[in-house]
Amino acid sequence: MRVKKMSALALVVAAAGLSLTACSSDGSSASAGTSPSTGASIAASSSTGASGSTTAATSTSGQGSTSGSSSSGSSGSSGSSGSSKGSGTTAQAQASTSGAKCTTDHLTYSVTASGTKNEIVVNMKNVGSRTCSMHGFPGVQLVGPDGLGDTGPDTARSDATPSTVTVGPGEETRFLLHFSADTSGSGKTYTRLSVTPPNETISQIANLNDLTITVSATSGGVPDVVVDPVGYRVGSGK
């Protein structure tokens, strides 16, 4: 009987131990369950913070992008303006290189012997500050010692082909003047030339200095004076 009571007591103790174990197990599980929940809450909080950080980053990035876009736009505008100026500068450089038409105001004249009989060289110097160009035949009129009213026969153009000549500041171009000298002894002597640049209407006087041109006083069938186009080259000149 006592043995049975002891066995029953032992069973009660064992059952109590199992109950405690079960409680401990449940508590552990609850604790474990709480821990993931808490972890999930922390994770959610962290996720919210990350989302806020992301939003902030996006907002900052957006502001940076807007600022960058504005800066880029400003730079682009400035670049465009610079390009326009550059284009303007380029256009001016090209205009300076090719040159506008040489006018009478751009030029002064001098006359030298060519080394060939009955032929002289007329030098045309650019005294302007810009490059200029000309193409064609100059107008030439012989002028006597008595002034502009004392003029010689009309000049004729040679059959030479004109070319465009560009003359920088301080540079010269030239043309040849051919004449048929009078041999009769009754010809007229001229001491100056009235020269008009190609495609111009205003002339300027060039003195022959120690050179003179004496041609027949009456015009014959052959022109007494013939002019070449501008562009005659002497040495390194144009």
C-alpha cells in the first residue's frame, strides 16, 4: 500500500515537472515569439527610417537635379552666347582675310619703270587699316602739265585675264601701262596719271616724276595707251 502511495506520489511529482517544463517551453516560445515580433517592429521602424532617408535622398537628389539643370541651362545659354560671339568673331576674321572692295581712299599710287621700253609700272598701296581686294582693270587717263583739263587719249584694255587680288594693310599690287611713243616730233607729253581703282568711280592723281609719256596728238587706228588688269607681280609683290 505504501509502495503504491509512493508510486502515486512519484507520478504526481513527475506530472508537476512536466507541467513546469511545458510552462517553461511555452514561456520560451512566447519569448521567442515576442523577440521576432519586436525584431519585426524594429525592422519596420528601420524600414520607415530608410524610406524617410530614401525620400530625403530623393528630395535632395531632385533639388540637386533641378539646380544642376538650371546650372546646365545657364551654362548652355552662356555657351550659346559664346558660340554666337565666336561666330561673330569668326565672321569678322573672314571679312578681314578676304577683304572688302578696295576704294580710292584705301590706296596711294606711285610709278616706276618696268625695264621694258614704252612700259611703266603703276603701284597701288593699301594705306588703310583693313585688308581689301580688287578685280579687273583700273581706269587710267593721261594728264598733262596744265591740269585735269589737259588730258590725253582714252586708254584701252589689254586682252589679259583679270584675277582677284587681295591686299593687306601696307601691301601693294600693281598693273602695267603700255604706250606707243610718238616718233613724229609733234606728240603731246604727259606728266601725270589719273587712276581709278577697278569698279570705282573716284580717281586719284599719280605723278610720273622723272618719267614722261609722249604720245601722238591725234588718235590713230591703234590705241596709243593700253592698260593691263591689276595683279602684275614684281619680285615678291602682288
